[in-house]
Amino acid sequence: MKFDQENREQTFQIVGVDEADIKQQKIAFTAPIAKALNGHKVGDSVVLKLGAKDRPMTILKIAY
């Protein structure tokens, strides 16, 4: 995914709660970023709301 404002790419793996480890770029399916991405597809723009701040992202790739 690409964070639009910063124009940088980050890769995450969405996993179960017991497998989450941000150091290994594994986030729980219950995390706000995972919830924001759920149901979207490659090319979609998604906005992650962080309190009063909005963080736009674009999904670049989905792998299973």
C-alpha cells in the first residue's frame, strides 16, 4: 500500500490476533488499518482515520 501524503510504500500482512507482530509487519485483522482495508481491492483509495487526522492510502497489491 502507498501512503499518499508521504508517497512511501509499506507492506503489511493481516493475521490473527495471536500472530500480530508489527516488527515483522504483521497486523491483526482487528487493527484499525486492517479494518479500513477490509473489502477493498487493488487500486482502491482508502482513508484511515487517526483521531482528528485522516491518512489516505492506495492499495497497490494483494497477495494470499
